[in-house]
Amino acid sequence: MSSLHPQAQAYYERTALQDKDSPEDQLGPVELRADATARALELPPGAAVASVADFTVMVADGARLAARRYEPAGARGTIVWLHGGGWVLDGLELSDALCRTLANESGATVVSVDYRVAPEHRFPVALDDGHDALRWVAVQTADGEPLIVGGDSAGGNLAAVCALRARTGGPEILAQVLVYPITDSDLTTPSYLEYGEPELPMLSTEAMAWFFECYARDGDDLTNAELAPLRTPDLSGAPPAIVVVAEIDPLRDDALHYAQRLRDAGVEVTLLHYERMPHGFFSRPTVFDDGADAIARVGAQLRELIAARL
């Protein structure tokens, strides 16, 4: 078992997260959301962006979703970002620093979408919200402007399925960015067994079981491919993928297995694997140097893909 990077170890000791039990033992969904937002607001602020604006996105059932647009100077292309949080956490603050950095590094507009969350809104509401938001943004963008979908953790799950849905009926997706995505409901993979103990920081197997319990409806088949995209029989025709993996993460094998399945289906995949990094590092670029590095590498590749398309 690898040890945490010293920077990560210092962060978790400073915030005392290592002494906390699993979230389901301590807080209900509403309290957990408030706690997560408060912690996000305590972090160093993200980078300045030329323009940041809050707005709303209309989805198919008439609901209005909060969203935030990050537009760097001379923006080309648009990234729709779906935040992490086990399909339970909400709020745009969780991904604010990430989206600011990604907008600057990619040179693209980033639209962060606050999809509806569980258990108040169970599967497939979050997925439908993400897909509807992606289509709504596509309509608002200029003809021919590249569109990218991305997300981290549960948001990576939603982004992966949105990219698969887009194969039939659109919109056209230039690329998908999957940051330690949840791609399966199997909680017995080697990475769950190795790094899913409650005393390890950020994410435990117990917490993931609770998140699935919150998200899935009673009677839902957890092997449903729209819950667990690794179970999709055919991944061919999916857009090129950038997959970011944290080594010390129960979801490590989810990300690695999905990347391999995409490659086997003929999809171009860039895999960025960060050793000794924990789950959640990507969304904290003002805390983890590797988080900033990962976003910079993702942004550079997206900048190249967008330039090649335009």
C-alpha cells in the first residue's frame, strides 16, 4: 500500500479529516452539503478569470438549474462541467477553484452545472439534468464551436454516460474529461479493498455504498449501464477521453478499467495517473500542486483539440 504524498498528508492532518468517521455516520445529506460547502469556502480562492457569471439552465421537466460560467479572455470552445460529491453534494462552490483553473488553462469557457441531487432526486434525475444541460449549452453556442463534457467522481460518472448518450441524438462532443469517475457498482475491486478503509481520507467503501443507496431508487439494478457505464456492452463511437486517476482512491480501478474498455473499443484515451494522490485532489488546485498540474495538463490537451477543430 502506497503512502499519501506529504502535501496530502499535511492537508488532512490540518483539517482533521482523518479522524472523521464516514459521512453517513455523522451527518445527513443536508448537513453534509452544508459542511462540504463550508470546507470548500475555507480553501484558498481560485484564480481570477476574465468573466464569471451565475445564471440558470432550463431542463426538460421545467426545472431551473443553477449554473456558473467561467469565460477566459479570447475563449474558444465550451466545457460543461458536472461536479463530484456522490450525487448527494450540491452547490457550485465545490468546483469553483477547479473550473477557474480549467478555464484559464484550456482557453475555453467552462459552464459548471448544479444538477439536482439525491436522495431528494434519485437516479436518473442527476443524469437527465446533466444531459439536458449539455444539450441546452450546445444550442446556446455558435455553430461549429467545440463542446466538451467533463466531471469528477460522481460528475465523472454523469459525464461518461452523457458522452455515451450523445452518440445517438447528439450533441456532438469533441472530448470527455473523466476525473476519477465512478464507472461501476462493484465495491470489491482491489482499489476498494486497499484504499476503502474508513480511516483513510476523503472516500471510503462504506461512504460509496451510502452514496449508491442515496442515488439509486429501491429496486434499481445497480448494474444498469447508466448507473455503471463500465457495464455498457459497446463503448465504440464515444468521444476521445482524458481520464485522470488518483492512486490512493477506491475509485482508481473504476477509472483504469473504463479507460481500458474505451481503448478496446477504439476510442482515443489519454490517461493521467497521479501516484500518492488521494481522491479529490483535482478539485483542490490551490491546495495540491498535483491538482494544479493535472488541470494544466488536461487544459493543454483540450486547447490542442479545440485548435485542431477550429
